[in-house]
Amino acid sequence: MPFILRNVRLQGVDSVLTPLHRRQTAWERLAGILARELL
């Protein structure tokens, strides 16, 4: 059954319009915090 029929709201982060340098910085920060297998 589709999500919309079950009254479930899908939310997320859309980073497509975020400048590349900000996305790279975010990935570098995550790589420093999380184990590589989790990324």
C-alpha cells in the first residue's frame, strides 16, 4: 500500500541545491565522526 494512503509523511534533506563545498565539508565531518562502514 502506498505511503500516502497510510497517512505517512516522508521527510528528508535535499542537498542537491547546496553548494558543492558545503556538501564536501559535511561529508568530511561525518567521515571524522562515523565509522566508514556506516557511510
